[in-house]
Amino acid sequence: MCDAQNLPGIIEGFFQITTSLGIMGLVVIWQADSLVDMFTLDPEQKRGLKRHKRSAMKSAVILVVLGPLYTVAGPIMGLPLAECVNLVPW
């Protein structure tokens, strides 16, 4: 698998792009929810916005944690691409 011409680089680049877009998406969603929260008076809507912010944060954490987890656990589990692909987003 590691002998494939550009496959490891393509996979690493794709993971870095999706992680970056996910983090930027979190920032946009967080700011938009905060802005809407300032103009919302209904307590039920405020709770919904807080749930939405929480789910966005969970998604971003999953995006950031999955790459390093695969990089560490992949070789232990004997996954074929784990030896040649580094999915740490930084």
C-alpha cells in the first residue's frame, strides 16, 4: 500500500483539509449561534441553541481526535495504511 505513487500524500492532504474545514465550520456555527442567542428571548430556543453549539463542539473534537488516534492505533491493529500515512492534522 505504501508503494502507491501519491496515495499516502493524498490521504494526508484530504484529512488535513477536512479537519481544517471542520474547525472553521465550528467557529462559524459557534459565532452564528452566539449572535442569534443575543436576540432570542424564548428560553426553549436558547436551550436549542446551546444543544446545537454542544453538538458542533463534539463534532469538531471527533475530527481533531480521529487522526492522531488512527496514527497511534493503526499500527497496533495492523491496518495496512497506518504505517505510511500520518493523519495528525498539525
